[in-house]
Amino acid sequence: MKSRSIILFLVIFLSIHTGFAQVKAPVFTKADTLRGKLTPLRSSYDINYYHLDVKVDIDKRFISGSNVFRFTATRDLKRLQFDLFENLAIHKVIYHGKELPFEREFNAVFIDFPATITKDTKDEFTVFYSGQPTIAERAPWEGGFSFARDKQGKPWVGVSCQGFGASSWWPTKDHQSDEADSMMISVSVPRGLMNVSNGRLRSTEKLNDDYTRYNWAVSYPINNYNVTLNIADYVHFEDSYAGENGDLSLDYYVLKENLDKAKKQFGANVKPMLEVFEHWFGPYPFYRDGFKLIDAPYLGMEHQSAIAYGNKYLNGYMGSDLSGTGYGLKWDYIIIHEAGHEWFGNNITSKDIADMWIHEGFTMYSEALFVESLDGKKAGARYIAGVRAKVSNDIPIIGPYDVNTEGSADMYYKGANLVHTLRILIGNDTKWREILRGLNKDFGLKTTTTEEVIAYINSKAGKDLTKVFDQYLRYSSIPVLEISTTKKGSVRYRWNSEVPGFNMPLRVTSGNKLQWIFPTDQWKTMNSKTGIRPDIENFFIKVSAVIYD
């Protein structure tokens, strides 16, 4: 049949970019590999415990201190790699009371032990260092220290380093795959200021030089990009939440000028958030360490049990709604989003930042679950559909592995839409909730990969959704449903996708009837005098439809 080329509708929720444009491939260097690859010199030891002890000279923007590495050898080793940025000087590495020789290459540091450390041996060394850390020009998107002042002119300091690297301010095994089982964070600050870090405040010590050391103990595994410090003349107030695992302490550290606003904003958002997220994801993962929100001189960051908050006590994202639906103005974006990371990002962590959609896709989807708790299931779906306007379809969501490089920022908006679509495809909210809770139970306090997450969801769902994951994660474009209709009342349809054999089921309306169709990359035909209308609220797709004689 000859087409009359009458285009009914082409693209639903198009982004500005088509996703088919050629993107220049990045060029990676040896420095990228040293930073991003889990080489034998890194995989040969497993971190058990850190004690980071750092002094912050705010006036000079200078830090100095040490870090203890306690580790278990996973194989016989005589040499290993840790990481510290080149602009920070290493003064010495102490092992069993003696200095070890070390070599530096870019931001990697190599040490040689005097004798072989045999497999399963527990051992430790300490690195002493100092220098002026990188200053973040656009925190938290560009990592480093943030130095600011409160309204009284007192110092207000924070740090953020996701992706950029914890080794930008302290010596560490800077690979996301290896989390310390526990940690002590000691931060010395000028007298009259307070430091707030992860975990519980164990003690404070007045030092001889008008400094005070704050000792914070972390009792759970923690990824090094989550380790933080926050320095200011904070005022503290507290609350508690009766959660699944008992009473959860809620601690808030804010600037004095923000106290009244903080009591109102935190009170309105935190407990409702915890109720929703514990229902869907399982218990808050860090009960022993508590939940904290801390005034920060930048927008925010999901530091484990010590969330940095900088949303100016506004609802929405700095007072705006990312979805354009209005639903996002009913709650504080930074509180809800960054707290969602306590489950996806802090509890479940990707081994390589190339797989950070596991953090961001699920966490942005958590926003829809919060909207759903306020305004119903359809509102949650509309919120997720609304953020599609920000999808760029520029490069794949999954980035290149072993070079410390993220994929597309679409990991947020497209990633959330993928997760929402999985819920629709599974079609059973009881099972969906079991999957979300099961992920946090079975992958919690661990690092994981895309392949492991996909296999888990497929297994629990009883469906092979691999091709769906592949299209949305491994390619820049979204699938196109091609539809051709005839005046005689038949409809043909197929998927046009980069994934061979792409076969995502799709919910459509034909007449007044809602039903499922099962397109593949081959044409299929069905009888319908009214044609079919895909459920574009729940499926992020493009549609190309043509009428034929």
C-alpha cells in the first residue's frame, strides 16, 4: 500500500536534543586509569577501617593531618596503591613504627613493604599529609572545599567530592568498590566553631592551640565520597522518629539565623519522608548512626547519616518544580532527594561511577513515590513524566568503566522514568515493593554492578527485562513505536530500537479499552477501528504513526 505520508504524531515528550547526534568520544589518559581501575595493586587489599584525623586552618585554607589504613590482604602482596591528589604533600608513611618509601604518579601513590604480607593477614599503615585542597568553584557539581561566612561573619566550611574524589582532601583507597567497614573522623577546628561529620559524636577535645577536635564514629560501611566535614557556629536541635527498627534519632545542625526556618521546614518534610521511604525501601539503613541534616554553603549532598542541606528552606528545587507539574512545589527537593540516597547510593553503592544510575535513577524515582504519598498514584506518574523535558539523550546513561567517568546526566531523569516503567511492566505493586525492599536488604551495605541489579530484578519479577534495561541505559536514544493504520480498521506496529530483538510490552488504549500489546522489531497486526494510543504517561517512548490507504 502506498503511504499518503499523513503524520499523526511523531514524538512524545521530546527533549531538545534528538539523541542521534554524533558525540565525540572522550580521550582517557593513564591518570584516568590509575584513578578509575581496580588494578591488582588495589584489589590486593580490602579496607577494614580508617581513622582520618585532619586539622582545618580556615584563614589559610590549609589542611593537615593523617589517616590510618587498616586492611586485610586478599592475596600475597608487597606493594599497593592508595590515592592522594598531587597538590597535597605526603610527609611520611609509617608502617610498624618505621617510614616506608613511596612513589607518586599523578594522584596515585605506591608503597613497598619490607616483606610480603600474606593473604588474609590484617595489617595497617598511616599516611601523614598537608596542603591546600582544591576549592570548589561550583559545589557540589565540581568537587572541593567551600569556604563561606554566615550572617554574623563567622566561618562556614563544607566539602563535597562525589566523582571528583575523596583523595582530593584525604589519603584513601579512592575506588568506589571498597568501603571501610567502620571509621573514625577527627576534625580539629578553631575554638568557637563546631565540626559535624558522619556517624555519632564520640568526644570533643580542647587542644593547646585554640583548636577543638571533634571525634565522630561511623559504625557502618561507608563509601569514601560520603565522608564529610561541616564547620560553622552551629546550633543543634533534635527529634526522633518511631521507625521500623525502633526510635531513630534526628539531629539538625543549622546556622543560628536559620533556626526558626529549619524547625518548620525539617519538621514538615523529614518524618513524612521517612514513613514513605521505609514503607517502600525498608528500614533506614543507618539506625545506629542516626539521621542528620546540616546547613551547608552549597545546594546539598547525600553524605551518609550527615546530609548537607542548602536549599534555602524553600519547597521545590530552590523554589522551582523540576517536573513542571506543580507537584514538586509541595515539598523540599533537597531533603527528599538527598535522603533517598541513604537507600540508593549510601546503602546500595555502585562499584564504578559508570553505574551511577543505580544511585540517581532510583533516588529520583523515590521523589515520585513521595508525590504519590501526597497526591496519589497518578500524580506520581505525572511527576516522573514531567521531568522528561530535561532529558538530553546525548550519550548513554552508563559511562565507560575503569576510568572514573560517569555517563549522561540523563541517569537522573531518564533513569527515573526507566525505574517507573519497570513498575508498570511488573504490574504488581506488592511484588514491586518486595523488589525495592529486597534490593536494600540483599545489596545493602555493599557495592554492586548494573549486571547484578538487572539479574536480581529479572529474577524477582519473573520476567526477562534485560532488553528494556539495555535500551535505556546503554544507548542514548529512546525506543520508537512505529504504527501504521488503514481505513479498513487494522493496525500494524513494531519497535524501532538499537537493541536487537527489542520486545518491551506496552500498554495502549484502543477505543475505550486499556490493553497490553507485545511489539517486537517485526511488524505485528491487530484489528482496531479506532487505532491505538500508547500509554505515554507511564512509558518514555517516541511514537511515529502514519495512515495508509
